[in-house]
Amino acid sequence: MKLPLILLILLYVGFVIVLIFVAITSLYVLGTLVGIPTLQLLTGAVSAGSAAASASAAILIWRANVQARKTVLIDHILGPAYSEVRQTRELLESWKNEAKDVSPSASFLSNASSDWRYYTLDPKLRSELENFRREIGALEDQRVLCKKIAGPIVTKAASETFGVKNASTVYLWRSHMWTKGQIQGVAQI
């Protein structure tokens, strides 16, 4: 299966070489018919070859720079952004499933806007990342507010329920997390 492909490529390369040879020969014949000296034709051919090589090199350098920019964008922006979104998602899942008190943050996304490469992202993706960052900030504000309001209420209720005066910390468990024989409520003084 690869042999026909290789033969086809060799056929194309041979065809291109023949076309280049025919072009050079016909230009030489045309130049000598017009009366241009052979040395001048050779100098022109070398100059044309040099120009073609320079153009090819410029194209290859440009393509390498584009690829390098994409790699840098992935390493410096997309990779860390993905990691932060993924980590925040896992924190929120543990918050939901295991009732862990976590403080999600989007510190990288907050600082990413200071990097010019961040603005080379697709506008839709950038907008979604900024919305995510804002929502995480709002969620953290709501979490702090809830703890501030609910904390004293729960502490007072636990103190009254368990008869402990001046309780400062109350630990709560969800019923599906209790194990047999575990204390079902604790008030720490």
C-alpha cells in the first residue's frame, strides 16, 4: 500500500525536476537568441535561485514561528486555564458530594488577562473563561456570606440542643456519611 504512494511521489518529483530543467533550458536558449552573454544568464539564474531559496526560507521560518506561538499559547494559557477549571470542578464536586468546605478560586484566570497571549484566544472561549472566573468569585462571596450568617445560628442551635454553653465550633455531618457507632453531633468548646 505504501509502495504505490512512494512511486507516485517520486513520479511527481521527477516531473517537477523535468519541468525546471525545461524552463532553465528554454530561458537559456531564449537568452542566447536575444544576445545576452552566457555569464549574465548564469548570474541571473543564480540570483533567481537565491531569491527562491530566500522566499522558501522565509515561509518555513514563518510557519515555524506560528507553530511555536501555538505551543507557547498552550503551555502558558490554555494548559493552566484547563487545569484550573478542572480543579475547580473537582472542588465543587467534593463540596456537593462530601460536604467539604472548600474555597474555590480562579487565581490563574484572574491573572491571565495581564498576558498578551490571553487576547489571542478565540473571543468566545475568552468570554466563557471570564464568565467562569466571575461566577467563581460570586460563588465564593456567597459562601462567605452564608458562613457568616448561618454559623452563629447553627452554633446557637447546637449549644441549646446539646446543652453546651459558649460553643465556638460546630461540626455537622450529612446522614449518609455517618458510620455505625460514630457520634452524631458534636459541639466543641
